[in-house]
Amino acid sequence: MIPRSRLLAPATVLCVVATMALATACSSSVSRPQAGPASGPARSANGPARSASGPAGCGSCYTPQQLEAAYGVQPLLRRGIDGHGETVVLPELAETRLDPPLVTDMRQDMAAFDEMFHLPGARLRLDTALAGASSPWLAFGEEVLDVELVHALAPDATLVILLLPSTSLDNTPDAVAAAVADLRLGPALGSVMSISAAGQIGGEHCVSRAQADRVNEALRAAVDRGMTVVAASGDIGAAAYQCDVYSALTGTVPVTPVKGVSLLASDPLVLGAGGTSLTASHATGAWISETAWGLASGNPGNSGGSFQASGGGFSQLFARPAYQADVPGIGAARGVPDVSADASDRTGVAVVFSSGTQDTVQSHGGTSASAPIWAALIALADQYAGRHLGFINPAIYQIARGPHYHQAFHDITTGNNTVQFPPTTITGYQAGPGWDPVTGWGSPNAQVLVPLLASH
């Protein structure tokens, strides 16, 4: 059986929404014959010593070193804070058949990624307890994006790919079961979990109170065992995902948008990661500006561009948690997201696929990029602290409401997450100073934020 995720698979010009619309890609991919290591010095023990310029064919997408610079990670890497000794768990859908360039071997992809960007070899492990061992290293674009982004910012962390059955996103009961299963198993495998598509459930309106409670109980158990859970807030702005996601995205049933937020990001025990549109120097990687990721930053050629924006809003299932008390803009309900990072499909991040004889560089985006960025930063903070920080949300809010907010975060004050499903418009929210239901507290300056998190 061909996994349903491949029904939305990218072609040569990749301008579609992949899997649960939690990962987007929009670029012309350029194949590069492998010709040995790229020129330039490799990463040394004192941190990266390589040019910030991107590879040919990547267009305006950001390379690992540019993201390291833009989000303040490079100074930490130079000090040896690179994720060593930490483990990030990535729930991913199991693929069943090699079919390049759509479904590739993740080991080859990572080897090409490391060679192209002079990164140390990735520490990869696989867990097939939930999905079985059939074709375990095969990967769709979603999986490759998740793994390569964590490795880009926490290059010495161990990455555990926790495979979920390929049917995990077919319907709400299967999605709930998959989420509960990966959350129960995750703490035995690592200290940080990054959830992009696999492990997500969909709009809050899709679940019963009992189902939401099952997920919350699994999250509570994971948090009690010292795990930090980061989840993408979604790519359709102020709208919540439909319950039958695949049917909606493939046109089998009409889209009936509902304003709301989605699980897992809406659960108060999760660090919800929204999306921004980053502008950074392509010469040095230096941060220049950032706005909320929404229609204004969508790619005009993207067939899904009319409904791409940072997921955010207010929960209908969960009351405002204590750490959000008295935050301007948050009422009686849980506000989403908590933080954000680059998700723009106009620029995107560099993702490398390999057939073994050719490497292909593509530009990817979506909140499937922002979630692993934050997971990598938490791994760096765990290493810096010498312990697992676990439930990080109270510390995030304490720092953001303190005197170091504008040093530790890039406050995103422009843009919105209004989305259009013609003829329907779902009116979203405006980004503004401080926390907002589009970008949360904003994107990280890890050089300042990581030490502060470690001290909390």
C-alpha cells in the first residue's frame, strides 16, 4: 500500500502542502551530481568555520550556517554547546516503498546534507516498536525536513526516528492512538520530542473530551519523566485542520473551514511553535527582520498559498494555564502558539535529498520547520544546563515577561494569520508587541535564551 502522505508528494517544482499541511515546500529543485566534499573548511572543535553562502539551486533558502547565525546558535556551537549527550525524538510516518525522488533513504539524504554543509555525521537511531521494521529508513520530504533541521542546529545530538504506522493520520481515532503511543514511548528514547505531522491529531473540534483527556494524560506522563514536547501549530492560520485531512487536501470532500486551533499545540503541556517569515543576510546569516508568516509572505505560485499562515488562536478545550496568567492578549482560554521560527515558503530552509548518485537541494518551510528548530534549541539548553529541562513553558513565559525579553527573543510585531478558503475567509489575528496568537513571544536569540533557560 502506498502511504497516503504520498498523494500530496512534490513534483520537480514543489509547491504543495505535504502530509497534514504542516510542511510546505515551494521551489525548483536542482540536482547536483556528487563530486566529493564541497570546498571550504569543515566544522572544527571551536565551531563552524565555513561560508554562509548557500548552495547552487537553493535560491533564497537558508542554509544551516545561516540559520545558526540568524538565531544566535553559532556562539554556542563555538563553546561546544552542540547537543552532545542529548537525544531528540522525532515521530515520523513509516514509508513502505523506495520511490526517488519522492521517497528516499534517509541515511543517504543525511550523508549528502552533512557533506554539502560540512556538518559532522549525524547520530541516527531508529525505533520500529510502533510501526514494525518494514523499510525502516525510507523517508518522505516531511521526515527529511524534520531530521535535517534538528541536526543543522544541534549537530551532535542523537536523533531517534520513532516510526508510526503509515495509517496514523487517516482519521481521528488513529491519530489519537498514534499520539498517545509515541508520547508514552518517547521519554524512554530521549529528552525532547519534536512533532510536525506524524503524531498530530487535527482540529480541536474533531476530538471528544475523552480523546483530549487521553492525549493530555500521555503528555502529563511524558512531562513527569522529564521530556520537553514541541509541536507545530499548523499551516492554515486561524483555521483548524479538518477531521478528514487527506480527503480535504486531495479534493475528495469539500473544505469547510472552522476557526480554531489544533492538537497537539493547544495542549498546555506542549510548547506550540508558530511560523514567521525570516529575512537574514545571505552573506553572513545575520538576522535582519521577521514578520508573521501569512498570506503576505506566501509564494504566489503556490497552489495552497491561499490558506498558508502560522497556526494560532485560542483553545476551546483547555483553560488558560497558570504560566499564561495576566499575559496581555490572553483571556480565559489557552493561547497558541508559545513561540515561533522561520516557516516562510518564499525563502525556506535548505533540505537535501540523495539518490546515492545525485543530490537534490530543495527549499522547504511550514511550521514543520519551526518545531524542529525549537526542539534543537531545547536540546542545546539541556546540554548547557547539564540536565533535562522538561516542561519548559513556565520558563519561556518567565523570561519573556522579564527584563531580558528583547535580548532573548525577536519580537514579531507585523503580519497576521487570516486565511482564505474561497469564498470563505477566516479572519485571524494580528501580530503585535509581546505575545500574540500568531507568533507567540517570537523567534529565538539562542545566545541569550539558552543560558537563561538553563538557569531556570
